[in-house]
Amino acid sequence: SKKPYRWQRVLLKVSGEALAGDRTENIDPKITMAIAREVASVTKLGVEVAIVVGGGNIFRGASRAGCSGLDRSSADYIGMLATVMNAIFLQATMESIGIPTRVQTAFRMSEVAEPYIRRRAVRHLEKGRVVIFAAGTGNPFFTTDTAAALRCAEMSCCSQLQTNSIIHTDIFLPAIMQAVNAEVVLKATNVDGVYDADPRHNPNAHLLETVSYHEVTTRDLSVMDMTSITLCQENNIPVVVFNLQKPGNIAKAIVGEKVGTFIGC
Ligand code: UDP
């Protein structure tokens, strides 16, 4: 029997909304535990998992800017701080079931978590640790979806080295062959995937199995913001959009089973 395709290194994007569950609290511990359990099941198989957490369950900069003199940049910094709260909660849950986890923040809060250092993040992943990237990109006017695309591209740091080294010497080849790139952004949301119309307003909306980057941007399929989707496109990073609330979906997405919508090409 053919072995199913398995991603080797993935970037899992967990939105803040997804963490809220039934919304009685900002963070539902049942959800963080469900995520932790599914991540544990795949790290056991050797898949390397990096996570970018959102903060929309606590604070969204764009919708709060303008209130009582709060400028957009300050609002966005509050939003980024919100993602750190989620990250620490998720880390605690993961470590409670024995998954070694590091949080790295895009701006320094070194009493609380490591600062983002790309090479160190890669090393953590190689050692089988889960790395949670918090504080988005560290810049206002961006989103955590863009942070997911950016970190995914950054974790694929070996592609340049590969071509250069093969030309110059064969000695590095064995090491290069083992190089692992973050291969995909897995976007965990509260919907089943990308639809051709808004399923909340249109009962005839269909879930799309695959969709191109071009369609996402031109048909305004509102799955990710333009900045994040074009960053994925420019770096040939496929995106899988799937429902986190269905048990087993995270593990399925991480091992590369068909789930939700695949965005690529
Ligand atoms: N944010 C930001 N820069 C980033 C990432 C996030 O300014 O690189 C802020 C922004 O205000 C955003 C908030 O953090 O509204 C929470 O992130 P996001 O809305 O992406 O979270 P999600 O929708 O995934 O819950």
C-alpha cells in the first residue's frame, strides 16, 4: 500500500478566534488541550511543528483604532501583546502533556519568552521541540496570517544553500539532503475551508477543494489578507485552510491527509 504523503515541517496558524471556542471566555482550555493532543500525535511521527498564534479573541488593532485617541500603531501593538498571552497559554498546555515547547516573540519580552532568532527556532524544530511564534511580525499594520507566511518562508532557510553548495562541492550533499523546509501553512479556522460564496449568507455556497492563489486574490475569497496570500504565492508556499473544531483535523492536516481547502499554484 502507498504511504500517504507526509509534510516534514509545517507552520500551523491558529487564529485567536479558534482558541475562544464557544466564546464564554477568551481562551477555552478544552481547545488548547485538543490542539496540544493532536500536535503531540504528529510530533511522535517526527513531523516538525511551528505555530503562529493570532490574537483576535482578545484584541484586534484595526477595529479598536480611533477609540479615545488610540492610534492604529498603538492598537496593533496591543493586538500583538494579545498573541503573546495566547502563546503562553498554549505553551503551558502543550508542556503539561509532555511536548517540549518554546515561545519566541517578534519583539523582546525576554523575561517571558525567547526573542525570535531564526537559526535558534530552526534548531528547536530539529530537536523535536514545538516553536510558538508570538507577537506576529512585530510590526503594526500586519496580521498574524502574514506572520505565518513570513515565518514559514523563514523556516525554509536551506533552499538557497542547496543550489549553491551543489555547484561548489559534493561534500555537503548528505547534510543538504537532510535539510527540511517548512513546506506548508496550515490555517486552522472555525470554518471548513474556502467557499465560492459566503456560506453564512448564501445557502448554495460550495466548499472548494483546491483553489489557486490567483483566484483567492481576484475573487476576493476572504480567506487570508492580500499581504499574506501574496507572500505565500511569491514563495511557493501552499496553504491548507481547515476547521479546527472537527476532532482529528489538525493531525490530518499536519500529516498531509486531505482536509479543507488546498490553496496553491
Ligand atoms: N498584529 C500586528 N502585526 C502583526 C500581527 C498582528 O499589528 O504582525 C496585531 C493586529 O492588531 C491584529 C492583532 O495583532 O488585529 C491580532 O492578530 P490577528 O488579528 O492576526 O489575529 P487572528 O485573526 O489570527 O486571531
